[in-house]
Amino acid sequence: MSATDGPVRLAEIYRFLAQTMRYPESSWFNDDFISVFKELLVQLQWHDHKNDLPGKMTDEILEEIQVDHTRLFINGVPHVIAPPYASIYMDGTLNSTTADKTRDYFRKKGFDTTTTEFPDHLVTELDFMALLEDEEEGSSEEFLRIYFRPWFDTFRDLVAKEAKVPYIRSVVEVIDFFTKDETEAGPDQAA
């Protein structure tokens, strides 16, 4: 994803955003990755968010982001603060009705539902929307409306309140920007 490659398609953005929500590892979470994310923030004219990100990736910065990612999304004490699963917000429990409905929707659209994560995990949903957009631009709208938006605002608000590192807050705000219902977006959306 680079401005020099021509126009960026929504599928590429969803795919990139899915990567931003994976556990940060030094093999990919590096200066090049942060540079691409900063470029996206510049294109959105979100200069404050860009300026909050590290200038150069160090082991200490990576560890700080890993710790916050773990605390928020994987294993916090006394509980995970913002589990990235739709079923938690929609049903109150993990891998329940919402996960089953999401898995059925994947199958209905002809996609393989074999994954190491539950189908209603944020990364899985973003990857799925990228696949839908690969097939036909605009085809993720139904999934967004039925499966994604009903839970994401609550998740976003938790992350905005609880994240300790600016990178994670920025990621969730960018996901919100690219998944928001355009008919509900106000004039200050791009600021």
C-alpha cells in the first residue's frame, strides 16, 4: 500500500487494517510498516495521529505496543479489556450465536471458514471484507451493516478509553473511519 502505486482500493485498506490489529511482531511491525501507516494518516490529513507515532521503531517501543495489545485484546488482569470478538458485544459470550451467524454468512458468500480465529474476530472480519471487495467494489456494505457496525462502536469506545499507546487508538479510529456508514458520517469525519 503506497501512494506511488496508484489509487488504493478499499480491499487493500481492509487488508492493511487487519494487519494493524494482529499481534505486533518484529518480523513485520517495523519502520517500513509504521511508514505506511503514517502515509495513510497523512492522506486522511490526521497529522496529530501521525505525530503521535514513533519516529523510529525500537525494541522498547515494540515491547510497549505488544504489552498494550496483549492487555487490551488477549490477556488482561482481571479480564481482557476490549476483546476483539463481535459475539462478546452482541451475545455477552465468546463464540456464540453471532459467531455462528458470521460463519454462515462467510459460507453463503463462498468463502472458506477454516481459520485459526473465530469468524467474528476483528482481524477475520477485516480480512473477509477485503476478500468481498476483491470480488466486487462495494460488496462489503451488507456485511458491515449486519455484522460489523452493530458491535464495533462499543469496541472502539473501549479502546479509545483504555489504550495506553497512541498507535492502538489511531488504528481503531482509522478502522472506524473506513467502516462507518457514509450516510451517517458528519462533515468532521476526515479531521
